Amino acid sequence: MTVTENPPAIRTSRPEIRPGQLFIAGQWREAADGGRLDVLDPATGQAVTTIAAGTAEDVDAAVTAARAAFPAWRDTPARQRGRILQRVSTLIRERADEIAAVESLDVGKPIALSRVVDVQTIADVYEYYAALTHTLAGEHRTVGLPAHAYTSREPLGVVAAITPFNFPLILSSSKLAPALAAGNVVVHKPAEDTPLSALVMAEILTDAGVPAGVVNVVTGLGGVAGEALLRHPGVDKVAFTGSTAVGRHAAAAAGEGLKAVTMELGGNAAQIVFEDADVDQAIGSAIKAFVFNTGQFCMGGPRLLVARPLYETVVGILSQAVGGVPVGDPFDEATVVGPMTAEKHRAKVEEFVRVAREDGGRIVTGGDRLDGDGFFHQPTVIADLPNDSRVVQEEIFGPVLTVQPFDTEDEAVEMANSTAYGLAAGLQTRDVARAHRVAGRLEAGIVWVNDWAMLDPAMPFGGVKASGFGREYGPEGLDAYTRTKSVLISLA
């Protein structure tokens, strides 16, 4: 099978990308040893440019630059920092088409998704935290002492922001925007596979008035630049998004230096379809939940649990509907599912499909890689797997949906909570009481009812269990980049 053509083919041009450099102390520079890495277009498998491969020496230079810039940025009035972040938001909107094209080229993300979701989201995030700078205040406390007592909120210092390959723009803005709003400085290490939009954002932040050294970007390998950043004694906080396996290592490395840590890790969310659900709405939500961003979405919904009376009906509809989801060139405006970001990610999906067949799973639709260039895989639906199958219990991180039946509400909740993860969950029902009851029982940091992936900068997200700890977005996201100081002045 070949990649689906989406007539009429209305395509956006692929951008020309210049070779990338490190951004340290407001200057573009090569890596200390001159090393470089290829950046591939996931739709073709071909290199589109190279980036600097940062070393431990480069990380040290970036942390040193950030620490030198910290006092002045910390002491910049919060409202002035807010005005700069608002300017960042404005520049993002002005350069939206350019940013979206770079993100689609780098990740393989459909251009319509990049433009409408990713770019719009980061503009909203910077705007939101620009406004939240006005809330950075301590408070007076009444104490049982002859003292005037109050608290103040202070920035932490140097933040190491380490971000993954699947949502480079969104998952960097969720760290940089609140960190900067609170008065911190940042060294950003983007994923080695998808570093390009981080370099564009360095330009935008500078143009908006962020002073030299306040934001630094070190591209390179996770085992080299990322490891050096985790262990650098000049880093005060680590904000990490990535797999649970790497997150465990990152948390342990940061813990050796007693650094503050936020970990947003893997997910394996279930969406429960109760017998009273609107079936058409549930099907649409289920498809969105597993094909969004080609399934490379930690808050995706790769597990669909369906009340037994609806089970075969839902499986039958999915068998027809999923095959019609447009798969193809990310720069075709009609594409919904693009390529996986790298061959290693597609190979992982293929391995899970193989295991599903061995475990007795019924391949309802899809199940294979797509012929031709690039890292494409068919959207795949698998029914009838036992709950202890690896395909159900582990994070696939690709366009694969498993479908399982349940008989009672208790069984549905038990199945939903049965994996190690707890990032997101969802349910479909017309019963308001059930919606509240089940949402309260699901072990997840965010729960959606009658839809999927409803996200807003005002609403915090983050995980429980193996999905990590800490929250991003909302006032909670700002709190994560401050510490509270208590001051008591004797009145005796």
C-alpha cells in the first residue's frame, strides 16, 4: 500500500533551512569541537540540514551565560517581563506560517495541524503567562508572634528545559513561558531529531526583547548535551518531558544535585464508551485520540474500552472509518496523518503490531508500514486483545488503537486504571452523574468527557504514577518556577 493522495492536493511549500548553530549568550556559534548532526525530513527520510552537536563544554558555556544574565532578569519588574512575553506572542502570530512550516518539516506533522494547533497554542501560552506576571505577589500572614510576617515569591535561577521530539514548540513553550515570567533564565536542550523550531524561537525571543543570556539553546545528542545539562552544578531546576524510561534517569541525575524537578512523562490513556454514549461522537473522539499527531502524543488515547452491547458496532464502524483518514505528505493541506518522526519510532510500532498478532489480536484495519519514502505507518485498529498484553499495557506512541469490551462501570474503571501510566483519560456518556463519578475514579492528571485533547493554557496538566509529577500550564505552572520566602520582622 502506498501513501494516500488527498485530492485536491493543495500543498504548502517546504521551507529552505539553513544549517543550525548553538545560541549562547545572545550569539550564534558552532559547537566547541565543530561537531554536527543531520536533521531528516520524516516524509522523505532525507537530510534537510545539519545542526551543531553541542558538547559538555558548550553546555557549561550556556549555563555560565544564563547565570550571568540571571540577576538583571530577576530584578526586571514583573510587568516589564510580561510586556516582553506579550511581544513574543505577537511575533509568533506574525510569523505563524513560517513557524508552522518549520515544525511540519522537522516533525512530519501535517501543516494544518502545525498552523492551527501548535503555533496557535504557543502564542496563547506566551500571552497567558505574560498576563500572569501580574499575579507574582506574596501575602501578609497573621502569626501568633509580635511580628510583621509576609511571604514573597522568588525565581529559582537557571532552568534546564529538556524537550521531546513530538511537540517541540508546545512542550518548550510550556516551560520557557512560565520560567521567564517568574524571572528565571533558561538553557533549552531540544530533541536531537526535531531541533529546528527551537532555533526559530531563539530568534523570536531575542527580537521581542529577551536579553542576551536569558534564553540559550544547545542542540545535540541527549547522551552528551542532555546528560551534561542534567548534571551541571549551575542548574537549579530541571523541566523534562519525555519517555518514562528516560525520565527516571533524568530525575535520578537531577536528584544527585538536589535540583527542583518537573517530570511530564509517558502515557497510555483509556477512553471509556458507556452504553448510553452518542456513538457517532464517541467514534470521532476515539479516532482523534489515536491519530492526532500520528499517535505520537503522550496524552493520546490508544486504548478504547467499549460497553459490550456496543462493542461489535463500534469495531465495525472503526474498520470503515479509519481506513478513510487521509495519510500523506505533511505539506498537503488535507493530510491528517503524516509520517512517524523517525524510523526507530515506526519500527517500534511494527513490533507492537507483531506482538498483537501473537497475542490473538484481531487487526481490524491497517497493520502495516506504507510503501515508498519516509516513515509512514497505516493507522491501525486492533480488537480482542487480553488486558495483560504488552500492546495494551505499554506505551505504543504511534497510530495504533486497541479496542476492548467491558460489562460494568467498575470493570471499565479497573481496566482504565490497570496500566502503569496516569497522564490522561476520557469517557463518553450522556449521564452527568456518571461523568462526575467516573472522572473522580480515573487515575489521571486530566480527564475529558465527551471529547478528547481539550487543552488550554489556563488548565494544568501532568501525570500520576509512571506519567511523572508536577504540573504545566495554569497558575500551577508558574508556581513550579518559584519558591516561597518567609519574612518575619519583630515588633517587640
